Amino acid sequence: MVGKKPEDEDKQERKEEAKVEEEAEEKIGISKNELEKLRKDLEVKKAEAAEYLDHLKRLKAEFENYKKRLLREQTQFLELAAQDLISKLLPIVDNFELALIAAENSKDFDKLVKGIEMVYGELKDMLHHEGLKVIEAIGKEFDPQVHEAVMKVHSDEYADNTVVDVLRQGYTFKGRVIRPAMVKVAKK
């Protein structure tokens, strides 16, 4: 009988533990199996969250690298574009130098003017070919998008609010105004 007493105590402890678990289940409202399932679900969700965080960190690093690469490529593109324009301007600079040398040697003012006019025409043609256009202004209605009025003058020849004179040429580059024309505008 002495050996059976500990078994009775074990049974009693198990009964008490079961009773405590039942009371806890009643208070919490979930069973031990449900609690274990929730713990497993929590571990799965933690693993998923860690995986998503790792993926997000990789995407962020890739995006930062993309931005740096894009900036580097844009800088290279602008440098190449500037180099191309400079290459096209060099022959014009050469022609100006030749005109100046010829003017020193001959001292003929008319030839100098003619040489400068030729080089100026060459420069205008090259810039036009690149997309630079003069803003037509005289006789046009004043447009603040492309004209900068610096004076209003009385005119019988032009209608009110019409450009009568250009003080400084305005230009567009590939359709975008880069400098408005400085103009005089008619008023009645």
C-alpha cells in the first residue's frame, strides 16, 4: 500500500492541473489545442514578416542603386550633348579667327564685315539646325508667353497691343521659350 500512495498523489495532481486548465480555458475562452495552434500561427506570421522585411530591404537597396545609375547616365548624356554642340561650334570659331587674321592683313573693312556676316550666318544655321528658332514679334499681337514688353509707344500704323519693334531677339529651343523677345508695344 505504501507504493500506491504516490500514484494517488500523481492522479490528484493531474486532476488539479486539469481543473486549473479548465478554469483557465473558461476564463480565456480558448482551449489548450487552440492556444497551441495560435502559437504556431504566430511563429509562421513572424517568419513571413521577417521574409517581407528582408525583401523590402533588398528592394530599397536596388532602388537606391537604380537612382545612382540613372543620375550617372543622365550626367554622361548631358556631357555628350554638350560635347556634340561644342564640336559643331569649333569650325565657326575657326572661321572667326580666319576673319580676324584676314582683317589684320588687308585692313579692308568691307571684307571684314562680309567675313563676319558669313560666320554669323553659319552660326545661325547651326543653331537653327540644333532646334533654336527666333521668336517672330513685329506685327504680332503681344503675347506675354513669348514677349517681354519694355515700352508702350503711340502708333497709327499698328493696332493696339501689337508689337512694333524688337529691342532684343527672343528664342525658342525645340518649342520651349528660352528667352522672350524684348519688345515695344503699340497703344492708341
